[in-house]
Amino acid sequence: MKIKGKFKYDDNYKIKFVNGAFGGLTPKGEIEINFYFEDNSLPEKYDVIVSDKGKIENMVINEPEEIFTRYVDSGVIMTLDVAKSIYDWLGENIKMAESEKLIDGGK
């Protein structure tokens, strides 16, 4: 028997870049993953020193207290069975990506 299916995207769907994740087990034993993007913190304020002639001579940056910020954009909670299937799927895709690197690296 063949059953057809399709993916339907939410109107607010966006692809986001992440460079880390944080999470663990929930009190119900599900797995929680929060994805974040890590970035250097920009200063909140700075001072510009201007000469009598109106020329910018120097800029004094007030360094932020934080060295970097982790922006948490989204997260997921899943059952152990779903986590295992994603783990398998991710492992297969990592193997394919690594084999592609070997092929491209040899050219």
C-alpha cells in the first residue's frame, strides 16, 4: 500500500543558524533542547571626542560586562523514541556529509 504525504510550513517558518544547544531531561523524562546563536557582545554605549573644528578625534568604547551573548531562539521537547530516531537520522546525515568532504577534498 502506498500513502502520499506532504509537508506544510507555518506562515512564520524561518530557517535559523545555530552554533550550540543546551538542555537535558524534563521532569517527565522527555528530552529538551534549546538552540542558541553565540555572538560577541557589542558595547551598549561609546563616547566620541570631537575637536573644536568638528572633526572626530577619538572614540572611547565602554566595554560590556559580558564577553559574549547566547541568543536562545527556539527549543524542542521530545520523547525518548523521537530523540532516538532523530539521533539515527542525524548520524546518517553526518556520515554522508563526511563522505562528501572526502570526495571534495580529493579533487
